[in-house]
Amino acid sequence: MVRTLFSRRYIAMTLLVLLAMAVMVRLGIWQLDRREQRLAHNADIVAKLNEAPLSLNDAAAGLVTIPVERDEVRNTRGIATGHFDYEHQLLLVQQIYQDSLGSRLLTPLILDGSDKAILVDRGWIPAEDSTPDRWVQYDTDTGEVSIAGFVQPSQRIGRPAEVDTSQPARVDWYQADLPAIAAQMPYEILPVYLLQSPDPAGNMAPPFREDPEIDLSEGPHLGYAIQWFSFAIVAGVIYLRIVSQRVKKAGAVASEDDESNPVHGIQHV
């Protein structure tokens, strides 16, 4: 069979099939590499979640450094202590919570021991409460508070927002574009914001809070790798079967030709 596969008749097709099989195997190996990268990434996330929360008060004082890269910032637990400044509160509009449309309260927290602030995403409120005269009912923390949650990078999709500092401060925002928001603030804000975690008792009333979804699965890469390896094996088996059937058919035709030959079977005296 090996001699047949590399004969003049089949060698071109054999090489083409071998090339296709090699590509499939390489894709399978690539998916296994992706799986290893995903597992290493998951291990980094778990290690980050087990670290002590980042003190944003220390970050404001220059005692610790806030990660610069967006991927480093994500999934970093943080804690901040200070007083909420409801006068400069903002809304992230068109936000979805459990299939309902509403907004998220984005409130500056003046950090203790500093003249800087960090914006805190205090949670989701219904659309009917998305006006200043309605959201005031949620401004209940008037003293010193300690807020725990997850540090989030600045959001910017598309062009940066334009802020006219000669006009009244903009209240409604579609994303937490921190550089643009900072332009209308009377004090410096940190280049990240804090997504406040839910109370241990759960979401009993607005503003509803939720931690970011963290996917620690290995993804579909192992399944994809098995598929590509299977495709390579199936392609090889099918090709061998086709060649084998053609060889048998050619042999059967040759045998019939010999039997139909009138010279066949003549005995020489």
C-alpha cells in the first residue's frame, strides 16, 4: 500500500492529503497551546483574588502603585475609605440589570488623608429614578465609609467624550471615561474607579450591586484540539480506503480482462 500511495498515479494526491493532515494536527497543537495559556491566566486571576485588597487611600498618597495595564487592573480587589461627594455624582445611563433598563450611580469618594477622590460605582437603579431629584433617595451614607469592591479601568469605546468646562457639569454618561470626567471635577480623581461589591446579605433594594463575572473555565480549546486531531485521522483513513478500493477495483478489472482473453488457457504441446 505504501508503494501504491507514492506511485506516479497517487503521489500528488497523497502529498496533498498529508499536507492537509499536517495543517489539522498543527491547529490541534495550537489549541492545546491556547488551553495552556488560558490555564496560566486563570492561575494568575486566582492568585490576584487571594491577594490583600489594594488600598486606594495608599495609592492616592503615592505609597502603592496602581497597575497601568488594563488586564492587570481587572479582577484586582480594592478598598477605599472616605466621604461621598453627592454634589458631583454622575450617572452611567442605559445600563442593564436582570433584563431591566436603568442607570448606575457613579459617586466620587473623597479619600481620607488626601485631596484626591475615586469614583465609586454604587450600583444599578431603575430608569424611573434616573434624575437628580429621584436618585437623592439613595444618598444615605453621609459619614465616613469604607468601600470594598473591584478596581476597574477607565472605559472608552470610540471617540473620547468632549467636555465643555464653561458649561454646567455633565451628569449623564454612557461610559466611565475617567479622563473626560476628570476635566469637570473640582479635584483630582484616580485613573481607575471602584465597582462596589454587594452587601453580604445580598441585594435587598436599589442600588443593586454585583461583582464582575470571572470565568475560570479552561474554555473550549481542548474540545477544539480533539476535533482537529480527529479530522486529521478521519481524512487519512478515508483516503486510504478510497485508494484501497480503487486498487481492488483495478485488480478485479484486470482479472476479468485475462479471463476474456481468447489466448488465455491455451496449452502448448
